[in-house]
Amino acid sequence: MTINQSKESEQKRVDQVAGKIERQIERVDASIAQAHKETSRIERNYGENTKVNTTEVDDQMETNASVQQQKQLVALAVENENILNSNRLKLENLQGSPYFGRIDIVEDGEEDTLYIGTSTLQDDDGEFLIYDWRAPISGIYYNGTLGKVTYPTPNGTAEVELKKKRQFQIVHNKIRNMFDTNETVGDEILQSVLSEYSDEYLKSIVATIQHEQNIIIRDTRSDVLLVQGVAGSGKTSAILQRVAYLLYHSRTTMNADNIVLFSPNKLFSNYISEVLPSLGERNMRQVTLNEFISLRLTGVQVETLFERYEKDERNLPETTIKMRLYKESGDFLEHLEQLENDHREHTPYFEDIIFEGKPFFTGDEIAEIYQSTNPAYHIPDRFLKTKNALIKRLQRRIHEDRNEDWVQAEIDNLSDEDFQQIITDHNIEESANQREIIAEEFLRERYAPIYNALLNNYFFNPYKEYLFLLNEMQQSLVSDSVWQTMIESIDNQIEAHKLNLSDSVAILYLRDFVTDGGINHAIQHIFIDEVQDYTMAQLKYISHAFPNAKMTLLGDRSQDVLTSSYRKNDLVTEVNELFKKKRITTITLNQSYRSTAEITNFAKKLLPNGDEVKAFSRQGEDPVIKVFNNDDYYQGLKETAKELNKKYDTVAILARNQAQAEQIYTHFSDESIVTLVDADFRSIPKGILILPIYLAKGLEFDAVIGHDISAKNYPDLRSTDVLYTICTRAMHSLTLCVDGELSPLLQKEPQNLISEH
Ligand SMILES: Nc1ncnc2c1ncn2[C@@H]1O[C@H](COP(=O)(O)OP(=O)(O)OP(=O)(O)O)[C@@H](O)[C@H]1O
């Protein structure tokens, strides 16, 4: 058969499948309408049932049972509707482009042809029209070259012969491109996908996943999967495909709520929010490091990475660097723990528990209980015994206070409804001492804040404990007076309810150690994007806080924008050292997909080990370096941006920091198509955008303009990471504007790229 004949018969199949998808959508719509009616009927019924008489105790009990039953019915009906809606979403996702791959295999002498798409589709006879890309057999499409290949089955590995691998690009149910290939996914389709212009949202790469990316997506063995991937190599894309893959394979034991992604900022969260729904899955939870820490340290304002970066840009003394590097190491957390253990005689710092303006338990009373526990026990055990003793004291108080006059008086003053509510809430039966039981329950409610304070260990002061340990620490990094000044400065910050990043993680770790708390067992997978921005102490803490979670860490040591002013780390070595007791797999991605070959080749020359980076063979225009005479700079920048915006929807002017971004904006403020983006933005508009580089991390734009790459602004090698990250945000066009003298980082560039204005 010629390729044209094949195309004709393939098109026929697409038409048939498209027709079946339409009919299934109609049927699902009818079922959804029916289910919706049913849910409303049950809800109405539920409403009527709750209106029954609730004054008599017997009636109350009966009503409760019936309400519970109705609640369950509502929940079931809603669940049914949710399932139907999720089926519809899957069908919608298949509409217009039902599949992207086909494999022809011979298994046990039998030939079979399988089509692969974003989700499974069966016809009414149960025949598979489309296989989900995550099905074990679909792995062949991404992994196998023609010939003998294997795939996992519940009964072990199966071997088949792969006869043909075909790729499709189907748009509006018309085959636009079709290729037979022996590669993972041939370059032609990838070329075409990558030439498209940027979008507000990242897209799924399911149809064109590459071999190395596939290994990341399908890894289920590693405890820690570390990916060192160059800019634009598909790390973020791989995360999202991997989440979809894991959800599919652990349907019964895991859902999207068991997965947490640490993302760099809110813009980024929005940028990636469409991929999983386009694959028929719910988004996982997302949190920034700062939100995560702040949630755990309520009442304290924790410095963000961006704030610190802005500060670091101004000055960073050598001693600060030394102390910070130490406090950011995994060892520091261990030293704190060790020091705490070494000070057996020391009583942790306890606080009064205040109730209605007065101490209910004083710090001294709590300390006494702690001191009475066996000093041979571990600190967390002594702490737990103290806490249990306090809970017992509270219970005793409740028991003793129940006959107090004030309690009796308060009960007498309860309305009938409140009185009945206590009876029903606690299932209190009629008996001789019913009133005493009611009094106890009443007190339990009244003293709930105390109980809550005990449960949450609010009587322990981790801040003072931390300062104590810092004081006790033997260190030879800096002079004693510098160390003391550092301690005083933390003390002052705590007074003002503020904390810097390194101290906050150490305090959390210390608090969790002493109180044996802070652990979340429900999370099964943690993903950290831009892991080069994390310190080993932070990674250690995250791993401690989610002990059941496998970790997928993705980063690029060359995009170390936020910490490169004081840290030159080797990400892979440090992470391997930190997690040496775990099963760790390291994968390197060297192929960059985002930018044209010209941009990638330009950017990689900035790096000392840039040869590793492989450009994808998509041709475009050469990057441009425009040098302006000081007075003309902003005018030139403005004209450049406006000119590019005629051709490209999004043109991003990337500055080193917020102050520079604001400065640029003042020169543009008369233009309506220009937006100054700051940390509170949740989505990226089209037009000309001005933003500091740290907010552009992980994002991409059609055209990028690097702001003021002059000798003043990018004086030496320490600025390499920032400049590299700026350049690699560009998909199709890169321009670097220079105010005055060219940065030494650009001085080796060929003259034909540089123009004077
Ligand atoms: N296999 C692929 N098929 C199609 N497009 C791809 C593929 N891999 C990556 N891309 C595209 O390349 C671009 C960069 O991908 P992504 O943002 O995931 O890379 P990254 O490694 O996270 O980048 P960075 O570290 O620079 O932020 C995106 O537009 C993505 O859609």
C-alpha cells in the first residue's frame, strides 16, 4: 500500500472513531442530565426530611439516622455524577484528535493493531478503539524500536514483535501528518509541534514524549528520582505526564490529593494548570516553599526566596555567606538534633497556656512535669509524657469543675435547643447522672482551645529553643562576636514576628524533633521543580515531613538564579549525598526542546560546561545584541519591544530584579499593551511583559528581550546563571539590549550578532 492509500484508509478510521466518540458523548450527556435530576430529587427529599420535629429526644435520634441515610444517598448521587462528568471530559479530550500513535504487533503468532491516545475508548462490543497511553502495552510505542520488544503484564514480562510504529498529527479529525518511524517519536512531528507559538498554558507532550522523558514518566522503583535537565529539556512537562501516569497506575490507592508539587511561584502554578485536565486527570496539590513553611509557622512572616534574592543583590558579606551555607546544609539540622540530645539536663522552653486572659497551665508547671520524667528517655518521649500528663490534668479539671456553681448556672442558662444539641452531639442517654455528663461535655467544649493548644504543642517555644542551641553550638566558621551578632539579629526578628528562610527550616525541624510531630503520612509523591533553588536543609526537611512519599526532584544547576550569588553547588552530588540511604536514580536530560537551535547554541556558550547541551534542530533567526548609547537606551528598548510585538504575541522584557523591572515600566507606562508583572500575578497576559527573571523561571515566551546586559549590570561570571536563564526563556526570538558597555559575558560573541545604535 502506498502512503497515500494508507492515509486514505487511516482517515476513514479516524472518521469512524470520531463518529463513535460523538455518539458516546450524546449518551453520556443524557446520563448526566438523568443523574443530575436524581441528585436534585434526593437533595430536595433530604431538605424536607430535616424539617421534622426535633424537640423530642426519640424523634431527634430517628431524624439523625434518617438524615445520615439521606446524606449518604446525596453523596452517592454526587459521586455518580462526578464519574459521568469525568467520562465526558475524557471523551471531549479525544474529540478532534482521537489518537496520535499506532503500533502493529505480533504476539503468540497473532497480529494486532493498536491505536494510542490520551485515554481508552471501547466500542459497544468492548473492542478497544483507542488504548490509553499509560497502558503497559502502550509503553512499546515510546520505548521500542522495530523488532522484538517486551512490555510488563500482571503475569510477568511479555515479548512481542513490533512490526510498525506510526505517528499521527490529527487536527479537527483530519490527518495533517502521518509518518512511519523506527525512532521513539520521529523529528518531523516534534518539529511541527515545537514551531508553534507560545500559549498562556503549557501543553501536554503526550504525543511526542522522548525516550529519556519516558524513563522519568514511568519510573516506579526509585525513592528519589533526580533529574538534572538543561533548560527547556522538558522537566516540567515530564512532571505532569508522570503525575498522570502514576494516577492511572495507582487508581485504587492514590488520588491527586496524595501528590504535592512544590512550584516556584503562582504564575507557574497557573501556567501548568491545563495539562492534567487535558489528560483527563485532576490537578495535584501545589504549594510554594514559602507557603509550605508559613503554613507550619503560623503568626510569623517568613522571608521569600525572592525577597532574599533582592536583598542579596545589594550586599552579602563573606561571614554571612559562611554562616548561611552552614545553616543551609543537611548537617546543620543533624547538629541541632545532636546538640539537643547532648543537653539532657536542659529543660525545653515551655510557655504558659493562656485561657480567657489567664494562665491555665503555667510554663513553670509544664517544666516541672517535664523534669519529673525519666531523663534516660529520649527527648520526644519525655515531651510526649509531659503532654499526656497535661491532658490528664485537663480531664481532671473537667471532672472536678462539673459541680462548680458557675458551671451549673451556665447549664441552667442554656437554651432548650443548645441543651438538646449537647445531648444529640454526644449521644447522652437518659440516666440519673445525665446532668453531670452534660456538664462535662459543656466544659469540654468550653476548654476546647486548651485541648487544642496541647494537641498542637503550643506550649513549646521552638524559637527560644533554637536560640539556646545556637548559643551552645561550638563553631569555628566565624568569630564568636559575629556568631553572637547573628543570634541577636534572629532574636530581634523573632520579636518582630519575622524569620529568614534558613532559620525557619531549622526551627521547624527542631520543633518536629522535640515534639515528634509535623509528619504527613498521606502524601505518596512529592515533586519539586526548580530544585536547584532548594537548600539541602530544605530538602531534608521536606523528606522528613513526608516520610511515605517518593520524591521526584527536577532542576538545572545552570539556572541557579536565586542562590548563585553565594553558592556554587553541584546539585547531583549534593542530592546524592543527602539521600544516600535511599534508592536514588539520577537521569540527565541534555536535549533542549524549547528554543530554536540558534538560541540554544548561543545560550550554551555562556556556560562553562555548555557542550553538554544539545540543541534541537529547529531553525530560526540568530539572536541579536543591540548596544545603545546611554541616552537612547530606553527609547531603543521600547522600539525593539514594539517591533517584536508586531510579529510575536508575547514579548517578555526580562530584568535582573524588581527594581529594574519597575524602572523599565516607567518608560513604557503610556503603552496599553505593556504589563509589569509582579509576584502576585496569577496569569500571563499577551502583549509586552516586563518581569524580573525569578518570576519568569520555568516559563517561556515567543520573544525575549534581555534588559541591560552591560558591564555594569552583568559584571562577571557570577551573573552567568541569570543571563543563561534569561536567554533560555525564548522560544523563537532573542534580543539582548545593552546600555553602554557590553558585559564581559558577551564579549566573545561574533561581531555579526552585535549592532551599535
Ligand atoms: N517531548 C516533547 N514534545 C513536545 N514538546 C516538548 C517535549 N519536551 C519538551 N517540550 C516543550 O519544550 C518546552 C520546554 O519544556 P519544559 O518547560 O517542560 O522544560 P524544562 O526542562 O522544565 O525547562 P526550564 O528548566 O528551562 O524551565 C515546552 O514548550 C514543552 O512543551
